[in-house]
Amino acid sequence: MIKNTMSILIAVLLVGCSDSDYVAKVDSQRITPEEFSTYLKVKGVQEDRPENKASILKQYAQGVALEKAILGEDSVDLAEINQAVSDYRRNMIVSRYFESFINDRVTDDSVKNYFSNHASEYEEERVHVAHILIRTNSGMTEDEIQKVKTDIFEIHSKLRAGESFEELAKSRSDDKISGKKGGDLGWIKRGSISPIFSSSAFSTKSGAVSDPLLTEYGYHIVKVLEEPKVIRKSLDDVKGEIRHMLKAKAKQAELDRLLSVYDIELNLAELE
């Protein structure tokens, strides 16, 4: 129980700011206008809206009074509380500092400048291809694999004889999704698929079909619908990625600088 709250809570006096250097007083401890203004800011209360300020001030003063009264009871572990407060303060200082530091340095202009100076990083080569796939898997027997090879070379012979790639893709390809579209896979990026498939796709002439080739998915015949071209991403496509990267670099560089200001020595023997 609190021994004698009134001996500590002698007065909680709410006064106007204009004629005094304090807005409230708890016993002899004064709460200044500056302290209360900062408290309102922390609480997210707009100071130009005074309707709730009196009740907030009362709550603030009561909190101060409770703290003083409880400290007089000697019933809490102040060392633990002080360490928690210190840790929170330390983290808040670091967080606020880096938030301000990064926002000052990573601006819209810095993002645009990086994009302009590293345009080649946001270019990629793509080719428009279709394929016919006869699947294989690791559980197949030799006879089953031989049948797959027979099927793919039969399809290849039909293509060489002039039959429609699109119709054969619809009727024979095990890739039913692209098969419905005549085998069309759309524009694929170099390096985004199997190296063997990619090499064939980017080396085959427009309108031509490849020889059968084997990937981890099975046997393919590739047809190039449109020759490779370089596509550059727009700033809008990559500005979020650039901003994130620049922020990470700026933070790491400043972190390294700040940590170099003071020497850190760990006495690990004391932990044993």
C-alpha cells in the first residue's frame, strides 16, 4: 500500500501558460510548458486543438504524482527499470537518427540519378518463343524414355515436313497451358530458364524450330516467334528497388562511420 500519498501528492495545480513558468505542479515539482508541449507531441496531440489539453495535462500530472509516490515505497526494481528505459532510449535515438539521415540522403533526385547512371543494370534481353514438350521424370524406365524420344523426333519430322507447329503443340505437347496457345511461352528473359533451353531460344532464328533438346523437364522443340531484343525497365518499374538499395547502402556506410568513432573492447573473461 502507498503509505501516505498526500504527503507527496501535496498539489496538482493546473494553471494557464501565459502567466506562469509552469502548467502544473506536483508537490514542488513543476511541469513546464515546454515539457508539456513535448509530451503532447509524443502523444500525437495537435497543440492547436485545445479541447483535450486540460484532461491530458491532468493525466500527465497524475502520472508524475503516481511515479513519485511509488518510488517512495521502495517496492520496485529501479535498476531493471532504468536499464529497460535506457535500452528503449538508446534504440529510439538510433532509430530516429537513421530515419532522418536516410531521408535526407535518399531523395527522389538521388533515385533518378542512380537510374540514369546505371541504366544498363535495368536492361534485359528477351526472346518470344513457343515450345512443344514431351515430359520425362526420374522414375521412367529405359523403354519409357525411348518412347518419349521416339515421340519427340516424330513430332520434329512432322514439323520439317511442313505441319503446323501450333496445331502439333495443341495436340501433342505435355505442357497443356502453353499448348492451348499453340505452345506460346511469351517473352522469356535470358538466364531465367534452363541453360540448354535458353541457349537454343536465343540462337535460333525467328520462325525457325530447334532440334529436340533435353532439359530437366523433358524433351522440347523450341520455335522462335520473335527475335531477341533488349528491353529497358522504366524508372517507375524499379524506383522502389533502387530506393531500398540506396537506403541500405547509406545506412550501412553511416553505421560503419559512427561505430568507428569509439573503440569497443569486450572483456569476455568476465562472462565465464
